[in-house]
Amino acid sequence: MIGPVPLARVSGCRSVWGPGPADRLRSPRARFERHLSASLPSDPDLVLVTDLDGTLLEGTDSTRRRVYGWLAAERRRVLHVFCTGRDLGSVGRLLAREAALGLQAPHLVIGDVGCTVACGVTLTPLPLAVAPIEALWHGRAERVLPLLKLIPGLSPQPLSTERRLAYGIDPHRLDTRRLAAVEAHGVDCLVSGDKYLDVLPAGVNKGSSLLDLLAWLELDRRLVVTAGDSLNDLAMFETGLQSVMVGNAEAALARALPGLARTYRADAHGCDGILEGLRHFGFGHLFDPWPEP
Ligand SMILES: [Mg+2]
């Protein structure tokens, strides 16, 4: 965990502020919230951290409509965080597209598999959270790109990624043992879904960035539930926070379940799996009795 640290210059941010004397007197949460366009729930009943593809975006239109409507109606009680492999541009396009089903912007976004943290409303990166990740990434791409070019079975993804590299993989050609030489340069190589490779600053992932965010916001971990479906969600589940592995989780993630003490394996897929998990952890009173459509 990186934790709250002094501010450094961050690329990709619209604004960068230095910590002035008044800043140093404020609490971490107050310093963090200065950079948000809308205030967060001051005393939430639940902090819901959802992966997108295969999780919050999975389910029938009618179920998704109901879950998105509930999140929109309970904005002051449920602090909602997207935690996704998508970059901010992709999240913005998704929000525009899914507005027809009632999906609203979350309070916060952890994007780029943990390498970006942004205001959910404006999708502006938050310097206090991003600066330490930027520092860890500095110079890494230049070192590992020449090595990655020599490994068969990798094709660069056309993404505007920040503080990471993203590849599609051919699992029949990729020898994952060759990634050890890449990781020797201060990065982690994360293969998920037998389809994707993310090259991340060492130690940075969805779980580490979520724990840092909770530290900044001084939130009670007992209020947090995470949900996901693929191997890049494993780091969230390994934090020990209450977590929901949705029923449609990829097989490699499901195999990790015995080592995950606080992760509930839902039978239901996607949005229905999230609700099943919330009931399991005692948060059902926030939406039950679920209104019939
Ligand atoms: Mg997913």
C-alpha cells in the first residue's frame, strides 16, 4: 500500500496543486475531497466497489435497470466506486452509452487496473492518489517495451493507457515464463481471461489502489463490499475486504476461492450476483424488499 504521500507532478491531470500550509492542516479526507467536483456521502451505509465488464455490466436489461436505479436513488447512502481495467476515455463512453439503462456516474473511478484514480463525475484524475503511482511507473515503459517486443504471442492493445501497458495475448504462443525477465524491471505482469496482459508498476493493482483510497477517505472497511469476475479482480479479493465473486467468474479466479477468506461466491451472474453477495454480507436491508417491476 502506498498511502497518502506528498504531492508530486502528475501527467494527465487538468490541474495540479501543491500542498500549501492550509492543506497540511487539513485531514487526509478533506485534502482529497478538495479535488472532487461533488462531495461524497459523509456517512455512507455501504461502500460498493464494482468491476464493470462481467460484473456491473452483466445481466438482463431489466435487472441492470433496477440495480442502476437503486444506485442512483441511494447516492447519499451508497458510495459507489468503479474498479475497472478500462481507461477513463472508455469509462466516459460507457457512461454515455449505458445512460439509457439508468447507469449514473459513480462517486469515484479506479481505472487502468488500479493505475488511475479519478473523480467519477468529471473523470478527472486525482493528483493525490495518482502521483505515487506515476512515480513508480516513471521510466518503466522505456525499459520493458524492448523486452516485450521480443516475446511471441503479444499484440499491443489500441488503448490510451496511463501508467501501464496493455496487450492482447495468444495463449497458444505466449510462454508466460518469459514475463519473469520483464518483471525484473520493477513491473508486475498480470494475465487475465487468457486474453489480456497488463504490465503495471510493481505492487500497483486494483486492491492496492482501493486500500489507498479507503485510507485517504478514512472509511470504515466494514462498510466495503467489492465485486468482480476476472483475475484482475483477485487483488481486490486478496485485500481481505468483504468481496463477491459473481457466478460467471472466470475459471482461474474461481480456483483461487479457497484462499480468499472473506470472498463470497455468488450463484447468480453479474448484477444479480452483486445483490446476492450484498444480502450475504448483511446489506440486503438497503434494497429489500426489492420492488417488483
Ligand atoms: Mg470484469
